[in-house]
Amino acid sequence: MSGELSPIDKAKFVAAKRAAAFVEDGMRVGLGTGSTAAWLVRCLGEMVRDDGLRIRGVPTSTRTAVLAREVGIEVISLDEARWLDITIDGADEFDGDLNLIKGGGGAHLQEKIVATASDQMIVITDASKEVETLGAFPLPIEVIPFGWQTTRALVEETLVSMDVLGRDISLRMNGDAPFITDEGNHILDLNLKRIGNPRQLAMVINQMPGVVENGLFIDICDTVVIGHGDGKVEV
Ligand code: 5RP
């Protein structure tokens, strides 16, 4: 499956492969979204096919659901599963406290619901996502389409009142049209540069009307598995 990979794909693959070893027979598994999580889904599919692993997967996006079915993983909804043994997902940034920015792929709403309903969340990543302070990667906020410009103005005013330095907020686009999430919402990307107090920011943002969920994952991730281009893995 891994063939001749670029160093970045090799790093993602080896992280996914190592994390797949945490998955045991009979588990209900949250399946993340993104290019790294896609490697995980393929690894699990191989284990289902070749080793007889029996798992039920709860995907965090339509595209992960399609891939999971393609590779032979039994897919169930979160409400069918109710609670999960493990969720494995990628991230856009992680810090030393294992706090994350997610949502680069626009799936952080379902990803956060699924990870929160799991005994443990494992993040799989390459080393480039590790940061001292979160915020270089734009923070995604999922907002409902109704009045999104008013919501954006409210987010901006709040950032000013909190003395947050970067206040560049853009509506995520898909070509000429706004990007639409699996839940039918829009995404605002906040280019903050540096998030001094991610816990406080996450709480404040989620209190605003029109905001559905922000991409900060605070105290949700338990373990980070870091893959490297030379095939080494750190847990
Ligand atoms: C999707 C996510 C992804 O996990 C995150 O964007 C990382 O993606 P990739 O593995 O492709 O770098 O949060 O909403």
C-alpha cells in the first residue's frame, strides 16, 4: 500500500500504521478526516481484509465514510455507536499540552463531536504540525449561513476586546462559491498568528450566536503519534 512515497506521505503513512496498532478486535472506532486520516482508514481496511479484524467505524465526514466503505470497514452512525473506544484523526497544529487546531479540511464539527464521545483520541501527524504556540495555522470557525457577515463582525469585535493581535478573518471559498460543510454551514478562517490563551478563546468564540463550533481541541487529545519521512515514529 505504501509503495514509493514522498517523505511527507511516508511520515503520514507510518504514523497511521503505528496508530492502527492501538485498534483492537470489536472496537468502535472514530475515523478522522484529511490526508493523514485517510492513510489510517486504508491501514484499518487492510487489517479488516487480511487479518480478519472486526471493527465498526464512525466517520467524521462524507468523504471518510466513502473511503471507509470502499476499503471494507463497516460504517455506523455515532448514534448507533453511542460511545467509541478510540478516535484517530489528523490535526493542523498541536502544542506541548496536546491542544490542537483542526478544521483545515472543514470537518472539525463532526470531528470534535466524535472525539469527545471516545475513550481516547489519538492524533496522527508529521513533525511539521508541532508548534510552541497555536495560531500560525488559521483557526476555522463553523458558522451558520444566516447572517454570517454579522457573525464575522461580532467575532472581529470580540477579538479586538480581547486584544488578540491578528484579526484577519476570511470566508472559506470553494472556487467562486462559499465552502459548504457536511452540516450545510460556512467556515470563517481566523488568521490570528498566535493564540495566547486557547482555552479562553475557544469558550468565548463558542458563546457567539451564529457560531456552531471552533477548531480548537482543548483537553481532547490523549496521544500524538508523529511520523517522520525516514520511517521513524514517535509516540
Ligand atoms: C479536517 C482536519 C484534518 O485532520 C486536518 O486538516 C489535517 O489534515 P491533513 O492530514 O490532510 O494534513 O482537521 O477537518
